[in-house]
Amino acid sequence: MKGCINNKMGQIQIDTDVIALYAGTTAVECFGIVGMAAVSMKDGLVKLLKRESLTHGINVTINENAISIDFHVIVSYGVSISTVADNLIENVKYKVEEFTGMPVEKINIYVEGVRVID
């Protein structure tokens, strides 16, 4: 489903892939986030996604013009996961709401792995 905004000039539709890409770009800029993760359903392995395929680790749903975002992330070793998650939620919520003009109802974060950064 696409996000719809009506104004006096007409209608604006925003595809969920656009929101996912913007949210993913914002997320990887946050401290403690190594990147997005893709979980293979076949063998249960988690792999770190490249920057070009950020949207595969993010699910965006829009219900009655309220956005819900699910992140599957890999965090950096040695950081507080709750602090990283709070930072991610605050940054993404603010930037996505500013970008789309629609409220972010919910952000779910699934930590799929931990990586040591060199």
C-alpha cells in the first residue's frame, strides 16, 4: 500500500520502497549500527547486506496514513543494544516524519547479529 497525502493542489503518493530506502540510509548513519541484515529462511543464516540493498532488511507498512517500520539490523560489538535501538528509533522517526509528512506509528527493531568493527 502506498502512503497518500491530499492537499489543495492534488494527491501525493509515496511508495513503501522509497520510505524503506530513506529509513535505511538514516539507520546506517546511526552510531552502533553495522548494517541491515537478511535472514535466509532456508538455512537460518544471517548475512550483512550491502549499501545497495538496504531495503531488503526493512519492511514498511502503511495503515491509514500511519507508517510502521521493521528493521533487521546487525549491531557493533561492545555497544549497548538498548541505547543503539533508542537512538535509531529517535533518528528514523524524526527524519521519516519530516520526509513524508506522515506520522510514524511504530518502529520494531530485530537485532539479527553482532559484528566486530575493525
